[in-house]
Amino acid sequence: MNNSDNSVIRIENLSKYYGSFHAIKDVSLDVHKGETHVICGPSGSGKSTMLFCINGIEKYQSGHVYFNGDLMTPKNIRHMRTKIGMVFQHFELFPHLTALQNVTIAPIKIQKRDREEAEDNARSLFKKVGLENRMDHFPYQLSGGQKQRIAILRALAMDPDIVLFDEPTSALDPEMVKDVLYVMKDLSTSGMTMIVVTHELGFAKEVASHITFFEDGQIVETKSPDEFFRGNGSERTKIFLNNIINV
Ligand code: ADP
Ligand code: MG
């Protein structure tokens, strides 16, 4: 594919079934370099599944995903996904490794980077988010907010072209949410390309370039934050927004 428009991820007519259940229905989405796409929508609508299709955790039955203009295939996905960061709702840190080891394991084992260089790089990442005194802690010694920031560093340590976030703050105590959002905002304004599944509307308002409302395996609409919050969207989006603002 010609990639003159700087697309990092392009999804074309993606369909995914779990058995006979149609989880993703003919979804297309374009994410360009430097954009932050926020995806929201009801639980069970297929948001996680879509992220999992992008980074090869789940297979799909039809449609195409392009990464930096190249079609993803079963053959090249292993290589491509090393440049696609993923941050999960429940952190998924390796429990038997220290924070530092969690961040350096993939650069050392997968990218074959020199241990010292990987550790130096990790150290500067920890410093940036104020966790340099937590590098030798194991996950069980860390708070949820610290674990999630370390999970973000783990994604960044691979020098990714895009980071996918799947409800990164929804398992956190309220007072920890802002620390994680702060790191994500900083990442977005520094130019990282991101897809963020979240219902943190303040974050969406501040840094999203696009907000997509997802329902029943389909994209209902994609809007700029201005249009989205002005209530120019569909009736369905308005009802959803009212529900989450009034909880
Ligand atoms: P969301 O992230 O928007 O809450 P998911 O992508 O997790 O939604 O799920 C979309 C739909 O697919 C849901 O109905 C869910 O029950 C179903 N689903 C998710 N994972 C599986 C699976 N491994 N097997 C069968 N059905 C699944
Ligand atoms: Mg989900």
C-alpha cells in the first residue's frame, strides 16, 4: 500500500467472529502518525477485541490491517507487533520480575539489545515518571497506579510506533487515575500515536484528536472532541454520554 498519508494503523472492513458470535462487524479505521484516538462505547461492544486484532492477539476472519502501510499477515505479525505497544486494564506485569526487569526483558530478549543499554534506557524512563526509586520492587510491592505506569514504560521501552491502551485506568483507585492519565497526556502531546479505549472524558477532551463511539461491534461515528462534546453526534452517542456523565 502507498503510505504517503502517514497511516500507522489502517483497518479495512475487519470482521471477527468468536464461534458463531459476530464480535466485530466490518470496521474500518485510520490512525495517522501523531494522532490520539479515543474509543468509547458500552461494555461488550468489541473494543478490546478490536485492539487484540490490531496486535495479533486475536485472529479475524475477514478484512485487512496495515501497519505503516504494510499488510499484516500471519507471517510478519510477530515482527510488526514488537513495534506496537499494548497496555492492559490489569497491567499484566510479570510477577516474578522486578519493575526494571519487566521493562527490559523484551528489549533484551526480543530486540536483542545490549543489557546495559536497555537498562540505561529503562532508567531514564523510570526517572521521567518519578519511579526511579521503585525499579527494584516486585509488582506485589507496588500500587495499581505504579504498576500501570510501569506497564506503560514497558511498552515504551520497545520504542513503539503506536501504543494501544485498553481501559488503562478502569481498575485503579480514583486517586491513582490522575498519575496514569498524566503520563498518557504527556505521551500524547509528545507526539506518540495512540489508540486509547477509555471512558475518561476529561482525557479525551484534552488530548484526543478523534473520538470514536463503538457499539455492537461497529463504529457508530468518529468525531473531533469539539463536535463530540458539543452534542452534534448521533442520538445513540448522546444517550451514552448522558449515562456516563451522570453516573
Ligand atoms: P469490550 O472490550 O467492548 O467490553 P470485548 O471485545 O471484550 O468488548 O467483547 C466483545 C464481545 O465478544 C462480547 O460480547 C464478549 O462476550 C465476546 N467475547 C470476547 N472475548 C471472547 C472470547 N474469547 N470468546 C467468546 N466471546 C468473546
Ligand atoms: Mg474491553
